[in-house]
Amino acid sequence: MRCVPTSGNSSGRIRLFLRHFRKNQNGAIAPLFALMLPPTLFAMMLAIDAANLMRVRGNVQHSLDAAALAVGKRYTVASTEDEMRVFGRKIFDANLRAIEPPATEFDLNFPQGANVDQQIVASASFRYISFFGRAVKAMTNGETDWDKYTYSMAATVRLKNTLEVALVLDNSGSMDERGSDSGQQRMQLLKDAASQLVTSMAKQAELITHLENPIQFSLVPFAGSVNIGSHNKDQLWMDQTGASPVHYENFTMPTRSGAINIGRNKDIVFRNNGYFKEGSGWGGENGNYFTRFSLYEDMKTQSGKAYTTWQGCVETRPGIYGINADAPTIARPDTMYVPMFAPSEFLNNPKALNNWWPEQSDIKGTSVSSHQARQADITRYYTKPAVSVENLTLTGAKKIGPNYSCTTTPITELTDVTTSVGMKKIQDGIKNMIPHGGTNVSEGMVWGWRTLMQNAPFRGGRPSSERGNDKVVIVLTDGANTYYQYNGLSNPDNRATSDRAGNVSYYSGLGYVGTNTPGYALPRIFQETSGVNTNSRNNDNYTNALNSRFSKLCSLAKNNNIMVMTVALDLKNNNAADRKQMEIMKECASESRVRFDTDFPTQRAKLFWNTTSSKLEQTFKEIADELSNLRVVK
């Protein structure tokens, strides 16, 4: 073997080689990539998992909404809760796309009792198995469970609420006219449309088995006043003692120091803050209160028969009580309801508007005060009129007498239309409506509100605090609010009238505009108004006052959770009064829960319909649709 000599500096060469190796960068990316690959993959998996989880959650929420809506509709039919859970699960599974149905837990909760939210809650929970979680689990030999978290979601659907609907329908004289675009009588078209609305809502309610009285309707025909029904004469919420300041508004009553004598041993006296019959001449009536009710009973003809009876219309309550639904109580006399009694306006004056009973011949004088005294005199109603006076109580456009301005048929109280008896009751009320009289939308609407309450005078409504129940007032009118000056109206003989007693207006639910209610500084038409000239006494200003009262009433009703739907029928934009009526009707209407304004997509649509006679049926169908909607509330 040949030996090759080596340099003695071999260790230096080795150090040089290592120095060059350290500085050489060829192939350095590989170890760096190896080091960065795991966190990069984990970051990508997390991004994919985040996007995929959002997709899964969105799909699950959509499936819950679909299931809840479907079950909400089916809940109104005769199915058990277990059957509905199976049905709901099928709908839920059918809509799942982003996750397998077995990977989810599904449940339904139903309302338990009347005082809880009437809604169905569909809920689902699932564990999302992520790419990242699988990787972590593999790297830790199953010791780390990244996907141990459970996601829970829910959809809440309000059931088809129980409904209490007051139909407040204009029965004024203009409803007898024919619609400009239909050629048919407005009243008949209204009867048909209202009847169809009640029928269609009742058909929906026939399938509802889980709720008592699911859909109830009341009917309030209105004109210048509202008829609450003469059968309510003896109710305690009617003013049986003359406590209301309205009760004697149009009469001259005795003072503490002076009784009024109306016959032998027959006096009317004031004591204990009330007016009483006193004297043996009253017989069994001695000691009883003297009221409008007793005056109706006391008016006798020579044959001994009652001249007329109270037909059921009431005066508008004074102050704020005239436009709210507060319960009447004797502790607050202003809240009591007073029967209308239109004074006789001079039988001896052929120019009087409502002259139906002879006046006392011994009242002398020709001054205005004397004419007022004659009209306010109560003693004349205890004279024996001629037999022919009976014939003065006329009907239709010629109606006169103490029930003057009481022109509508009575209110039909809230009734369940799912029964044949209830349906007939409402349909008969609609069929019997008669167009005649003025237009006081406020009076109609406030009585519609009152029919929905559980307190007196009507107790058919559910408690206002009960959940899952909608109280709805639907108000329809074909004209502006009206109250009429006395001069200019014609009497039954079609003669121009002369306002010799200073009444300033005809007599209707708000009384005479020329008379202030005792205890109030203004006549009732100007009470609870704003921006109205209370010194102006003409038809246009009366309309302004009624509009102001209507607007305030609307606010009160909506603040008390009354849903208001309004319908303007055949009103004209080129007529100032009609245009104003449309404006306040639209402002009064509540907002839709499901529809948005077509002109302002971000705003809820108003529940107001400006319609014509030919479109009235379609309008009521749209109202029915609005009442029928289910809503996803969460």
C-alpha cells in the first residue's frame, strides 16, 4: 500500500468547509416550509370552518322558520302536540341542506295557558364537526375534543291570534247614494263586503280547536250618534240618578230654595245633590229620582199610552270621557251614560226644527231668553197634548221627537262568529243597517273601542293584558265629519228654520253647541280639541272640532293597544273637506305588521285604504288578509 502524506493543517480545512456550509442557502426553503406548513393548514381549516359554520347555522335557522310556520298553521286544526312534533320534524329535515338531519336535535314548544305568549317555538341543537377539530383530534390521539361545543338556535312564530274586531260603519244619509264608479247604493255594497269579511274570517276560525272564541266581531253603525240598544235602559252604567252634568243640560231645574210644580201635589225638588219627585200626586213615584228616563215614562197621551220610549241613543260623555273607554262609575259622574232627549222646539213656531210637544201658554215674552226658557221648560211635558201629537213621531228623513238624531240601528255586541247563533247575530246586524243622519266618526270609533273592552258597558272582550289577542277597530266612512248649524236646516215641513232659542246647532249626540255643559267652559263639541277656534259657530268649524277630537281619540286608542284600520270610501281629493278626512284617517291608522309602504320601502305600510265603491269588496279582502297573517317574531 502506498502511503499518501497529508498536510498538517487538516483541522483548518474542516472548519473552512463548515463555514461555507453555513453560508450556503441552496435548499433552505424546504425546512422552512416544513416548519410553516402545519400552522398554515390549521389557519386554512379555521377559515373554511368559519365560513361553513355560518352556512350551516343559516340553513338550520331557515329550516326552523319553515317548520315553525308550517306547524303554526297546522296548530289550528285538530292534531295532537305529538303529531305536530312529527310533522314539524319532517318539515325541518326536508329543508336541511348543509348538515345531515341525524346530526341535529329538534323540538317544539307550545303555549301553555291563555296568559302566556301565544306562540310556537321551534328549536334545534347540533355539534359542528370541523376540519380543524378532526386534525387536532388526530394529532392528540383523540385526547383533545375541539368540537365539544353545542350550537342552539330557535324560531318563534306567533300563532294566529285570537281576534276581537269592531266593525265601525258609516250609516249616514250619504250612504244611501250611489257610488260614482259603481252605480250601486253604497250601503248595499258595504253590507255585502262586511258580510263577506265576517264569513271569510269565520271559515278560518272553524278549524281552530285550541282556543276559545278565536274570532269575535262587534258591529257599530254610526251617524250623528250611536244607538247602544234600548234594552240597556236599566243598566247601572246608565245614569239612573241624574248624576252626570249632561243629564239636565237642556232643562231649567229647581233650585234649593224653589221647587217646580207640575201638577196638584206633584213637585220636582232639589235635595241631596239630586232631583226628586215629591208629593202625593206622584203616587208610587213619590220620592223617586226625576231623570230623563222618568220623563220618557211620564209623557202620556189622553188615552194613557206612552207617547214614545227611549230608542237607545246616548249623549256623548263630557270632557276626556267622551273620547275614551274608561269604565262608567257613579264615583265619577262624568263617566256615566245619559239617554238622549231632544227638547221640543216650539210647536207654535212653524220654523222650529224639531217641534213635537206643545209649550206652556203662560210663558210670555219674545226675547231670546224667553224662547230659551220655553224650550228648557219641563212642565210642558206634563200637559195633555192633543191626540194628534202621537202622529208627530215620524220616521225616515222626517223623524222628530225626543229621539231626534237617533237614526241608526243598535250596536251588536262582541260575539263569537264560529257559532251559527253568533254568525246570524252579526249578519242580521249588518243586514238591518239603514242610511240616515249626519256623520260623527269619533262617536262611532269610541263605541267600537268600548265594545272590545272587558269593563262596562260591554264585557265581551278579553282582558287587555291577555297575550296573543288582537283588538282591532275597523272604521269606514264615506264623508267628512259633520255637525250642523240650526239655521239652514229644514224642518219636517221642508221650511227653513229659525234659531229663536240660540241653539246654534241641531240636537245630536254632542247636544246643542249653544249650551255649555255644567262644570265645563265649552260646549262638548269643542272639548278635547286643539287648534280650533272655539268662538266660531259654523259648519266648517264644527267639522274642524270633530276632526281634532277624532285625532286625539285615535292616539288614545292606539296607546291602549287598539289596532286601528281605516277606510275612506268615495272621498275626493279635489274636495277640501274630503281631503282632510282622508288625511286624518290615514294618520289614525296603525302600521301593518307584515307589509311595507310601496313608496317608502323602509317604512311599514299604514292600515289605511282609500277606496271606491267598485273596489270595496277587494278592500275588505285585503283587510281579511291582514288579520290572518302569521308573523315570525324572533
